[in-house]
Amino acid sequence: MAYRASADLGLPAGVNALLFDLDGVLTKTASVHAKAWKEMFDAYLQERAARSGEPYVEFDSGADYNRYVDGKPRYDGVRSFLASRGIELPEGTPADPPGEESVCGLGNRKNELVTALIASDGVEPYAGSVRFVEAAIEAGLRRAVVSSSANCESVLRAAGIADLFEARIDGDVAAREGLPGKPAPDTYLAGAAALGVGPAEAVVFEDALSGVEAGRAGGFAAVVGVDRVDQAEQLRSHGATLVVADLDELLEER
């Protein structure tokens, strides 16, 4: 079937550009990030409990990950989770060694872990997402990846899908341009601008609650929530206008 317009892809008429989150939407790396966050936080919380005598409560790679860190820039995720436990640490600097007892040190340790996991295990894209993006190319729609990850480019290349996208707004770009991370809409707005469109002409695709909040705040034509972890209602309540389990659902019977 030939796809000639956004309506053929299950999207509002008049849409000219698509903005995709990376982890959990395009690639099967959300679980890798959750594993790295858990390993880093559990090690820190155990050490802190041993030192202070306070109870050790492990990081929940489901509830804690989805609520406090998923979709957010790395250091924002550290701050958010620590605040949920009533823990205050110095900010530190991005040059802090991994594991330093600072926001940046813990964030750097998480990045070290996730980089090692990606190098050892590789990256697999979601087949349904690839089919959808290829249909979008056929329909002549513009495409960008918008991710909080500083590893975005390497993940896209490892998954073999970098050439499917025309622009990339990632953690490195956000840091360089001073863009606040999700749930602020700034990175998605930058993605639309990179494709030469306004938010009313673009659709956001997100699996993270913070990401759908960003799409809602940016005034985009639609926010498609991708439900990989049985949180459809939460995605809707945070701003998704449509929820699917996989992007190729949008291609069915069209």
C-alpha cells in the first residue's frame, strides 16, 4: 500500500513532521536504562544505609523508574529520585568521577553502566516502529529523534536506523543549547524547528510520562503514547491524545 498523507498513518490531517523519542519508542533500550539505574541506585543506597544505619529500600525498576527517571535528562533523574527518598546531595560537576557522592557523580556512574550494557548486549529496534517510520518516509513526512540521552547517536547507529531520520535533538544538543529537559517541551520544539515546522504541524511519539507531558505542553497536533509497560491510563492522564501498544497499529487496515 502506498502512504500519501498523514491521515494514511492514523494521524491528524495537516501533519507534516513526526518527532520520536528513542528509548522505548524506537529501540528496546528502556529496559537497559532501567537496569543501569537500578544497579547504580541500589549500590549507592546500600552503601548509604551501611554508613548511616538507615533502612535500605531498593530502587524499583518499575515504579521508581517510570515515575522519577524515565525520559528525563540523566542528572534530573538523579535529583528526582533522591528527592523522593528525602536525600540531598551536592550537585557536583559533569567532570565528577562515576560514583562520586554528588548528583553528577551518580549520574555519571549510571551512564558508565548503560554504555557498557549497550556495548555488550547490542541494540534492537522495535520492528513495528521501523515499519511505521518507513511508511512515514513513503508518505513524505519529516522525521526527527528527540531524546534526553547523550548516547542517542550511538544507539541509533547500533540499531541500524540512524539513516531513517533527518534531525536529532539529544542530551548533547540540549546541554549545548541550554534546553531544559522533559517534561518541559523545549527539546520537542527544537526538533520541530529543526524540521522547519511549527508544533501544530508535528506529532510527538513517547513512552515516558514526562515525555507526553512535554508534548502536551508544546501544543503539538497530537501526542501518541506508546504503552510498553501497561500504563495506558497514566499516559492518557499525562497528555497522550492516543495510546497504542506498538506504532504499527497505526498502519492497520489503512
